[in-house]
Amino acid sequence: MSRYIREGDNPDLTEERRKASFDTEAMAELFWGARNLMRRREIANYVEQHREFDDPQPTAFMTREELIENATRKAVLTMEHAEKAIDITRDEESHYFNALTMGIDGNPFGLHLVMAIPTIMNNADEGQQDEWLPKALNREFIATYAQTEMGHGTNLKKLETTATYDPKTQEFILHSPTITSTKWWPGNLGKSSNYSVVMAQLYSQGKCYGAHPFFVQLRDLRTHKPLPGITVGDIGPKFGINTNDNGFLRFDQVRIPRRSMFMKHAKILPDGTYVPPSHSKLNYSAMVYVRAAVVSLMASHLLACSTIAVRYSCIRRQGEITPGTGEVKVLDYQTQQYRIFPQIARGVAFRLSGNYIIQLYRQTMTDIKNGDISAVPDLHAISCGLKAVTSYQGALGLEQCRMACGGHGYLQASGFPLQYTVAIGACTYEGENMVMLLQTARHLIKMAKAIRSGRPPKPNKVIDYLFKKGPTKCLIDQTYDPNYQSVLEAFEHLSRRVTLEVYDRLVQLQQQGRSYELAWNECAVDLCKATRAHVRTFLAKTFVEEVNKIADISLKSVFQDLLQLYLFYEVTECAAGLLEDGFMSGQQLTYAKKNVYDALAKIRPNAAAIVDSFDISDRELQSVLGRRDGNVYENLLKWAQMSPLNKHDVLPFHHKYLGKMMDEARQKSKL
């Protein structure tokens, strides 16, 4: 029942795979979709047959310049092979092919593909698209997205880069008036890109109209040198993603044509008249897309790291549970299961919700083209909250997987450092998480005001529950309900209660004389709690809905085990809030804990097969500990022997320092 069992594999891992109660191939088809799974494997086979995509040595042993050169080499190869290997019109195929060929640590085309091209497609008018889009798709230039500045990131209203319109020449003058106005962080800006989407404060006829996007050439297309008035470079080594040349950018009175401003939504007429967009959030569609994509991205990181942790825990033996019976696989310890299995469940939950939110984004973009912008506030709100919650929980989950692998998990060879340092960037990029939580909270406060005034908005699947009256007491008991109605009602109750409580406090503080802004700041911690409760409810309901759609009994059973673990683990995580107002009893919390432990025991025999079903290749994992064949120890030694330090039995500088010190110490001891 497992296609992953092969001769020569670690016998402990093979034993685990034979325990599966389901067909891993059927599970993989359910998880990815039969067509997508087939295409993933065809693409993976294509890449394996072209060894030029291989790294000359493990990237952990490369200098930063070597990393960037290697990534650039592979990026160009990727583009050369793309049309032969994939259908470039399908995002899923493009993302997977890029991950296999270029890895996850950054590449010169990252922002070009993910931010610049979508911005052109969604924010440029027809004439601009005709001019820019074919060249962008044909890679005649490489563009990035320059928004964040040294002094301001998430607070777009306070960006300092200016674009002042001059009607005499019909040009904008781009300028960086302060040090803090320096664009700082954009990926691929430092050395790779020669164009950029630039967010700048639009000034015309003496008035500021806020941040707007502009399309700006940064470097000469022949020499690649920065154009006059432009200072651009790399910001230096970072916590992670060091294959990416994140950069800085400054403008000194740089003139660009009027039509360099994206004009699908807002416009500047030749005489300087400003024509506003139909909705203030339309210019931010690229950011909304990335925030929505973060949910699926964090799912990928969690599923990869839980795959590593499960496989390693199947072959690692340490200690005895029953004295005298021999060392056991560390996955047999309940504490190990409690660390790893919730990360699998969360990864699956994030993936299901990520699929939903991307579909919602695409539908909203279609609606906008048809003149309907009604879904924009809801999309913005839920994408902000999901981005914040999933990136934070994902980061915690990755660290749990690393620690579950003991000392070896701390090695670069484990694959965890790469996954972790890439993933945690999502906690701050495209909106710092606390600010994102508060963005969603603003939407929730509007809903709370509607509840208190008795004027519910148009029905909406995501927030409808806030307007319904649920049970006054928790109904969780020992009865099994595949719809988990009592658990979902508990999450809804908590979300509804904390949202209304913080709204009432906000109103009360204003009645006591506080300004809205001061009252908001005094309520900020509880506002963030309200968002987390709302997002928890959304994730849980989506998980339940998707699992109930599964027809195959054996597969559904496995997903139900993961669902049970996810829901009751979340109940224990938010137990304080459920107990606080007496909604849930101590006995019901005990039931919830028992459900968690029961789910761990049910998942245990299927754990290896579950992570196999995610169909994550060794090339993607880049992990000695999480190898498909489970042959960890011999390959760990081989990996260590590749260290550049091991080219010398004696390091060239040994005798200059340590050798000299020890010689002198020995000479003194003879005196």
C-alpha cells in the first residue's frame, strides 16, 4: 500500500510504512488532486534527468557570493527549461518547478514572478499592460517590488519616498528626502533587478494623495549600471534567505514619464488632476495576494518539517519505555507525538484554508474586473488575519519539529535551518504580524458595531456566525460527532464574546474622554486576541467542511484523526478563554485533553505513511535526517566529510595560533 517502500531502505522506516491502514498513493491523489500529482511527478522526473540543476556542493558550505552565483545559474537554466518541462500558464506547475530547480532560499526571479508581474496584470491599464507585460513575461527585464523603507514598513501611509507631478513636462519627480525614506528590503533589488514597482507618496497640484505604485527603470539595460540619480545595492547578510539580494534604493530628483504611474485604478491627467480609484484598497492587490499565499507557504514548511521529524523519529532509537525490552523508536514516546503530530494537523489545516483563500482572491479579482468591489474588505481582513496567525503558528511548529530531532536537528544537514529561516521571515514581511492582527480587528469591530446596532451586513460565510446566537454553555462531551458541532460552537462563542467585549470597552473608553486612537491602543492586546479567535474559527470550520467532503472511508478516517487532533488541541490552547466566562467546565477540558491523546495514539501507526503522502521529494527537503530511504547515519557522516574544513587534516593557520600557543605552554612547563 506504499510506493515508498524500496529495497535497501532503513528497516525501521520500512516497518513503519507497512503499518499503514490506507493506500498512500490514494492519499497523495486526494491531497494534491490526481492530475496535479501526476504532473508533480513528471516535473520531478524531468528535473532529476537534468543534472545541471544539481548544486556543485551542499549550499551550507558555500560563501554568499557562491550562493548567489549558483542561484543565478540555476535560475537562468530554469527559465530555459520551463516551456519544455511545464505549462507556464499554471501557477501550481510553475511554483513547483521553481522550488525543485531553484530551492526556497531565493532566486533572481522571485519578486519578478510573485509581485511585479501580478502588479502589472492587476494595476496597469490596457495600454500599460500592452507595453510592459509581454516584456516582463519574456524576461526582457527583471523587476522587483520596492515598498518597504528603512523607516516604515507596514505603515504605508507614512512612506516617505515622493512622486511629485510636474504638469509642464508631464513627468513625476521621484525623490528620497530622508535617510529613512531609503527603500530597504525588497528582494532581488540589490544586484539582480533593472526595473521595479515603486510605492511612493503621490503629490499633484500641491496635494498628497497617498501611496501609489509606479513602474521605474533602475539600471541601464546594456551595462546594468544604475541610472543617474539612482543609488542601489545589497543590504548585506540576513538571518536567512541569503541567496536573495535584498536591496536598498534611493532616488535623487529622478524624472519618469506620467505614464509610469499604474493607472488602472487611480490616474493623473496631463494637467495634474487626480482621478481616485473606486476603492482605496485596489492598489494593494499584490500585497493581498502575497498575504493569502503565505497561508499555503506556511503549510508547505510545516508539512516538510513534520516529514523530516516523523521519518527521523522512526529510525532514531533512544531509551527504553519498559526496562529490559531494548531501545525504542523515539516516535513511540507520547511527548514526541505531542510535539510533531499537531504540526502535521496544522499543516493540513493551513493547506485547506490556503486553497480556499487563494480561490477567494481569484474570484475577487474577477469581480473587480466586472465592477464589483464588495468582497475586497472581507478578503483584505481575512488574508491579514490568516497571514499573521499561520506564520506565527508555523514558526512555532517548525521549531518544535527541530527540537524533536535532538542535537542532529541543529545541524544544517537536518534541513531545519533552511526551512526555519525562510519561514519566519513571513512573520514580518508583507505586514508585521501585530499590525496584521489589528487590521483584521478593525473589520471585526465594524461587525461588532453592526451587531450592537442590530444592522447585520450582507450575508458572508466568513463572519455570519458573529451575528448568530449560539449555546450559552459548552456542549463538548464524550459523544462522537463527525461535524464537531460542539467544538465549532465553542470557537464561535469565544470569538463572538472577545470581539463584543473589546468593542464595548473601546466604546466605554471613548465615552470616558479618550480619543478613538488612544482607546484603540489601550485595547490593542485584546483586539489581537479577537482576531486570533476569529481566525481559529475560520481554520477549524474550513477543516471540518473539507474532511466531510472525502468519500473514501479509509482516507477519511485518517483525515478525521488529524481533524480530531487539530480541533481538540486548539481547544486546549484557548482553554483559558473558554473557562473564563464559565462557558466550558473543567470536566469538558478533561474530555478535550483525552481526545488529543486518543488522536495521537490513532495517528501513531500511520504517521510515516501520512507524511509520505505529502509526496515531498528529497530534492525539496534538502535533509539528511528526512531522507526517503531513512539511511540517515551513513549519509550524515558523508555530509560532514564534505565540509571545506576537512580538505585539510591540519588547518593552514593552526600553527600560527593554537599550535604556537600549545608549543609555548609546553616549553614553559619544562622549565
